Amino acid sequence: MGFANPEFLALLPAPVLLVWWWVRRRRPALRYSDVRLFDGLPRGRGGWAKWGGVVLRGLAGLAAVLAAAGPHVPDLTTRLPAEGIAIALVVDVSGSMATPDFPTGPDKSPETRLDAAKQAFRLFAVGGNAPDGTHFEGRPRDQLALVTFAAVPQTTCPLTLNHSVLLTVLDAQKPEGGTNNGTNIGDAIAEGVIRLDAAGPNCKKVLILLSDGEHNIFVDRPDRPLLPEPAAQLAANLHIPVYTIDCGGDPRADAKPEEIKQRTEGREVLQRVAAQTNARAFVANSADDLRTVYREIDALERQPVETFRFRRYHEFYPWCAVAAVLFLAVAGLMERTWWRVGP
């Protein structure tokens, strides 16, 4: 048993005080020189007439206070669907994302990895028809956030339902270079988790990580960057699935053994990150692949989400309010009939 407005319980002594005052109050009376005329009347009704109305009014007051407090009992067998999903897009903007090796359209014209990622996410967020005719519904009810990263991650757009603003910010992103060039996947995941935390504890959260490289920021300092696996464990502890998309392509046939090893290990890291968080890892080597990946993620995260935190309640305040009215009605009726007394 719980109360929606427990502060009203502080009024519980009030009905008791009112009953005490009602009993102690001075009432008008008439004096008779001889009361032997009443000897033949049945006895006992006077006590009911005196205390019956007092007790009923006291019970009415208690019932009214309980109604205001809102007593309810949770239905522990029922889970309610959570409304909306908070999704953080974590996008690699390192220099390699400017590589124009993503074929797009019927003529397979080259497009940079970052531009292809922007177009695919636009369909995911606001919906529309892909070049191949596939229709995306969009996510109008979901909060979306954007985190970009190279050597250092940054939140370029916090969670918002204004998707046009988010896409404008995304379109403005350019591949990083110079001192910020690098791929810091671990800190990027952590930054995305922090942004998703703003959605509150009762909202389903999803993180989508898109990168074309391997985590290569290893700095020996007290605030050294997180590695991808510990960052993924942080997301797993908060029940946040991390979908990973590797868009770095397959190693070239003439690549050196160390390059092949680096590319393979980078892809395996993303697979482990997704596995740690009970999500899926994807590989995309073209704009069509990216749209297919986002279509799959869109389908996976459209299933109804249930939460144990929201429960239906059996509300008892209407019964308390009805009881208060009935007590007062019965008291008034009886005092005008069976419990009627003279002045």
C-alpha cells in the first residue's frame, strides 16, 4: 500500500479533534418541571442519538483525508510499455572518414565514408525513400543525440526531439586532421553513454557507433582514454546496447601483413563491443550497405519496450471519497429520523 499524496496524512488528527469538539460543545436545552411523561418511552435510543452521528462524521473525515492522500496498491504483475527511445549516434570523424571509397547510386559513383554515413542516418532519423525505393519510417518520437570523435570525443548535439537541428549539425561535420587526428573509440562510447543518461532511468537507450578505424589512442597519463572493452562494459552495466558499424572496408589485396592484422583486429574489437552489450556488429562497405544496416537497427529497436519501473496501480481514493459521502449522508438521514432529538 502506498499513497500518491502522503503529505495529506498529516491531517489525520483533524477528524479526531473535530469529534472531540462536537462532543464537548454546549448545546441549547429546554427545562421540564416533570419528566414522568417520558417514562414509557423505549430506552437506549438516546445513546445512539448522541454518539451515532459523531462516529459517522468522524469516519467521514478520516475517509476524506485518506481520499486526498490517494491510497493505491501497485499491480506487480503488469509492466507498461515505455514511450520513446533515446538514441545516441557516435560517429567517427577522423581523417580517414574523408576517403572517397563508398560507391553510391546506380552508377556506383564514389562518395566519402562520412557523407554516406550522413545520408544513411538522415533516412533513419526523419524517414523517406532510399535510392533503391526502400522506405524508412523515421523516428519522430525518439530523442536523438550526436557525438563525434577523432582523438577526442565531443557532444555536438545533446538529446533532442528536434531532428532537423541535429541533422543540420551532422551535415556540418568535417573529417578532423592535425592534432585531433586519431580514433578514440573507448572515450567516444563513454561520452555517448553520458549523453544517454540525460534521458532518465525509465527510458530505453540505444547507442550506435560508426567507425572506419581501430582504437589507436594510448596515452600513459592519469586520465588516459578508456579502451573500447571497458567502455562497452560501462554501457552493458546500464543495459545500453551498442550497435557497431565498421565502415573501414576490407584490407587491400596488396596490403602489408601488419595492415591486414590491424584492420582485422579493429573489426574484432567492434564485434566484441557489440557482443558485450547484447547488440549486433555490422560491416558496411558501400552506401547501400549502410542503409541496409540502419534499416536492420531500425527494425530491431521498433519492438515494444517494457519496463519494470512503470506499474499500473489499483487506486482506492474513489472508494474513500464515496465512503466519506455515504457516512455523512447516513448521519444526516438518521439524525432527522430515528436519532432525532429535541433542543
